[in-house]
Amino acid sequence: TANERSADSGRLSAAGLLRLLGAWTAIAAAIAGVLLADWGSYAPETLRWHRWLGVLTAVAAVAWFIVRDGLRQPLPHGTLTVRSGAAALSGMLVLSGHLGGTLVRGDDYLTRYLPQSLRNVAQLPDAERLTHRRVVNAAETPVFDSIVQPLLTQRCASCHNTDRKIGGLDLTSSDGM
């Protein structure tokens, strides 16, 4: 059988080296995230969850490496414990990554550019309805509310809103400017 460690040399396999690299990368990402969190104007609740999940993911990655590769008798591949651990670590990684994307790119970063067919399946509003305004009578159309504000909301409000205010700027309303 193919062991994760070579019995005679005690060296890690390629999979073991990848787990070690993943653990070190998770530690570095958690440290960088904790240090850089105060530099942005992020939604506090999302930031709190992202921070704790990032640290927990780093701890879990180190524990995963130890359990899979650092013990004298590593857990054999394919057991329920190994599969459950891999699934849990993968779930933490996906969730903390999603929260990080939400912090940096806004709540709609996954759906903003979906094709219309997928928008229909997900029951999201038409993309064209979110970005296009039809001006029937230019003389009676309030320019800011009908044209400018929808553009600012679509293009800028994910970073410049009442929660984040990057640069002290809230572009979700004329009052915020």
C-alpha cells in the first residue's frame, strides 16, 4: 500500500508537503488578516466572523497536518475521520474566503456578473433592470435620482456605503456625500 510517509526514510509524500504548505499559508494569511483588518472600513460583524474563521482555519490546518502527517502512525486515507476532517477544513476555508470576498468586494460579488439564465434560476432581478434607466422625458427626469444615483449604487456602493465608508465616503445617497 502507498503510505503517506516512506517507511524507510520518514520523509513526507507530495500530499504531506502540500498539507504542510497549506498549514503555513493559513498561518501567514491569518496573521496578515489580523494585522491589516484595521486598515479598511469594513462591516464590523462580517469582519469579526472573517477574523475568527481565519484564525480557526489556520489552527485546523495545523491540526490536520499533525493528524495526517506528524504522528508516528498517521491516520489512513479514506477513513470516516479523515473524510470528515477534510470536509470540515474545506468548509471553513470556503466560508472564511467568502466572508473575505464580501468584505473586499461587497455583498453581491458572487452574483453581480451572473449571466441572465443563472439569474433567472436563482430568482435574482434582471441585470439590465439594475443598470439601465429609461428616460422618457428628459425635462421632467431628476438627473441625480434617476441616472447618477443608480450608477453610484451599482459601481461604488459595495465599498462606499453606510457600513464601510472607505475614505469616509458614503455614495448610497446624496446625504452621504
